[in-house]
Amino acid sequence: MSLRVLVGCKRVIDYAVKIRVRPDKLGVVTDGVKHSMNPFDEIAIEEAVRLKEKKIAKEVIAVSCGPTQAQETIRTALAMGADRGIHVEIPAKEMEKLEPLHVSKILAKLAEQEQAELVIVGKQAIDDDSNATAQMTAALLDWPQATFASKLEKTDGELEVTREVDGGLETIKVKLPAVVSSDLRLNEPRYATLPNIMKAKKKKIAKMKPKDLGVDLASHLEVVEVVDPPTREAGIKVEDVDTLVTKLKDAGRI
């Protein structure tokens, strides 16, 4: 059975950009700031494309929620090898209040609509670090889930997934259809070549709104305040172990 794979691709502030808190302390500065695809979602796209290259998947669909600029993220996924894209249009102002639950509902509806057998997303986004979308998508679909995947293999009607857990590695089997979240060591994403970037411009991107999928974006959370992390204090050097122990005791660490 060849799979139709749905992959979530979030547009986030680029990992190399220094984040600045807005003056109103209700978010971070996004205007005029470089954005790119969430790195863990790049890994998810790469894995889906590899499944297609192995003839395990028949089609890879990239999905992104956001303003018009989210299409750039989808084009990146298409240049990496995805077949088509879906842009769920959400204005930039509303994106500030978009929650993992909203995204999970959108992905679940699209999975049903597109008759996908596998949903792959990054384990978390580097902007909010929620690590919740995969789990809630699986719950909404009532599908098995395999999170923090570092290795993925398909057997007869099942996926064998090696997961990264606190104590090391865990290998599980899940029946298809299923939801998988990609961890850092699942693969190394390819760079899109110029010919594939040009081909991506001709691939289709369907546009829709959350209400077309019956998803209400009513907010369940309220941002009270966003602040910079505290400045780390400079370290000190000590001459010997006794001095180290004394310093730790004085600081109340031991």
C-alpha cells in the first residue's frame, strides 16, 4: 500500500535571528525579520520525500497556516520534493493567537479530506516549543502516534519507529494510519537545487480558510507578558576543590 503523506510546515523566525521582545511585551518583533521553515518540519518533509523515493509513499502534501508569506515556506517544501501544497490562510494578527489545538484541528480535518494515511510534523516549533501538535492531531483522528522519531521503517501495514526518550532509545510499532513527529536525528534535510526550486513554482498550492474546514480559531489562552530571559551571570575560576565547595555552600547550591 502506497501512502499519501500530509506534512505540517510552520513558518517561524529564522533560528539565526536574535529575538527581540515588542515594546508592549505581548509578543516578539516579526516585521522585517527573516523567516524560514521550522527546522523540525524540514526534517519531516525530508522523511516524507524519502518515503516517496522508496515507493512507500505515493504523494506528499505540504500544509502551512499563516499569512501570504507562508506560501514561501510551502514552496521550500515543494522544492525539496513535496508534490503539492495547501495554504490555510490566517492573517498575521490572528497568527499571534493561533494555538497548537487550532493547528491540530486543521491537520486532522485535512487528513480526513485528503484521505491521508500518514501525518508527519516536527516534534516542536522553535518559536513556541509547544511540542503538542502531533499528539493532539492523533487524538482528534483517533490514530496511533509515534513521537520523537529518530528512525522510521515501514513493515506490513505498520510503522516501526525508533523514538528518542530520556533513557535512550525506544522502538515501537504503530498501525497505519498514524501520526509521527520527527526528532533531530531522523535525517539531514537536503538542500533544494535550483532546478527543483524552478519546478516548485509550477506546483499547485490550494488556498483555504479555517472556516472552510469548520475550525473555529477562538482563543483559549491569553498572553500576559513576554520578557527576555535573565542575563546569565559571569562565571568565576577557583583554585582548588575546597574553594569550590565553599563557594557552592555560600551560594546555597549544596
